Amino acid sequence: MIYRERHCPKKNEILKCRVPAPNGYKNPFPWPISRDMAWYANVPYRHLTVEKAVQNWIRFDGDRFRFPGGGTMFPNGADKYIDDIAKLINLQDGS
């Protein structure tokens, strides 16, 4: 199933590469760090950092993108959002 993987192949596998790597491509961060950041060189487009700047979804930081969490739905985190709902609705039985 190597033909389905997104990776930068070795020279002897170059024909199996589905998406050519951008110039300056770096190996991705290992999990779980990759959940929080990605190299800019691997995805060299900053448009989302401008569009989503006030939503805390993605930030450009030097040579990498950071995903600080929170996003548009939960700017203070899901736990805070659930606590706010619990003030309005009894979460035990929905009354």
C-alpha cells in the first residue's frame, strides 16, 4: 500500500510518489508534536493564517505553523464551553 502514502520517496521510489514534495520539504514532526505544529516548508501557504488570525486556529511562527487549539467554537477550550452550558442546562438529565 506504499502507493497510497504521502511521503517523500527515496530516489529509487520516485515513480511511487503521488504528490511531489515542495522545495525545502522537511520530515514532519513525530506524533504527538505533529498535532500542534507543522513545518512551513511542507505547506508553504500562509493564507489561512491571515483568514483565521482572530480564531486561534493556526499561527505562523518563524519556520513553522502552530495549531494552538481552541478554534472558533471553543476559544477557551471545550471544558470551559461545557461548563458554560452546564450553568444553563442540567447536563445530568437535560432538564
